[in-house]
Amino acid sequence: MPECLTLAPTPDPRRFRAPDGALLSPPEGWACLPPGDAGLTRRVKLAGPSWMVVEKRGRKTFSRGLWAPAATIEAARAALEAERSTPSYAKKREADARRRERDQEAYVREFEAEVAAFLRFSPRYAALARALATRVTQHATPVGSGTVARTERIPVARRAESAVIAWMRHQTTAYDTMAIPRVKGMRREVRRDLAQISRAILDLHRGDAPHAAASCPLCGALAGAGATAPGPAARA
């Protein structure tokens, strides 16, 4: 049965569960390649039979390593190390890093512009809009952050909107300290209710009508972000 399979882990580090429920142990002479080197993992998978061990937690999956013949792993590692030691590979890595940096900078600018477009704050609250767009962008866009801003499944405009609502949920509501019952769908319902409150708070800043900034959760959350406080009329 040494084929290419995707298995689930069990409490026994050398026993894995197949999609059909069967328990499997790696053949003699196989070893585990830990996750972390995507290039090496790809080479080992292409070189012959292997077992990818994947743990699923909720909607997320985590690699627990790739099992394959130890000789295959060592041969792939040696070939890759030799390739990575060449000057041409170093130049390629530098070029790739510069390209990724340029792409990231461009995406950050695009994302912040989409956040501002979603906010549509009145000129009265322009400073707050800039502060909020900056805070949300800084939190959501770093590579590897795992936030909605890093997904490619939805357009950037929707990512920006979702990121604002998520930031509002954590910064302007009591969500992080709520005791939410472990009932299926309850957390989603709480988030939906809090999102409606967050949208109402945002709406307060989209018109010219003044509001009590001292009791506004958003104004309070951004007070230390360098935002200019609203004028006297806005604090009425």
C-alpha cells in the first residue's frame, strides 16, 4: 500500500487513519519529513510514494509531516542543498524577495484604499477615517497574519469590509471577554449581531450630524491612534 495518500494523525505517532477509517503504519524504511520546507516536500512527493499526514481543526488544516522512504528524502535533500548553494540560486532568491516586497507594498496601498472607500466618512471625521484605515491595514495585511485580508477567495473590497468589521468587533465591543455558550452557530450569531452594531457606529461618522464622541466606542478606540479629535460641534 505504499502509494500517495493523505491521512489523519492518531495518538500513536506511527499510526494514521485513512479516509475509509482504516489504520495504517508506514512501511519499513520510511521516515517522516517534518513540515516547513515546501520545496523539499514537493520534491519528495514527486519522487515516489508518500503519505501526507494532515490534522484538521475546525475549518483549518495543519500538516503533521510527510512520510516517505528515508532514501528518497535524503536524496531529495542532498539534491536541493546542492542547488541552493549555487550563486544563481542566491540571485534568484534575492530577486524573488524584492518582487514579493514590491507586491506586498502595492497590496497594502490597494487594501488601505479599499478600506477608506468602504468607510466613506464625512469630511468632519476625515482624521478618524485615516487613523482607522491605517490601524486596520497594519493589523490585517502582514504576510502570514491569517486574517481575511490574506485570502484570495473574495475580492479586495470585501476583504477590506470584513477586516474593518473584525477590527471593530475586537476593539469596540466586549466580544473578546464574552462568555459565549458552546452551541453550534451561537458564535456566528453573536458576531452577526455585533457586526450590525459596528455598522451603526460607522454610519454615525458618514454624515455631518454631530454625535457624542466621548461615548462613541470608535472615537475612544482611536483616541490613541493619532486621530484628530472631532470639533466642538461633533462632540455635542
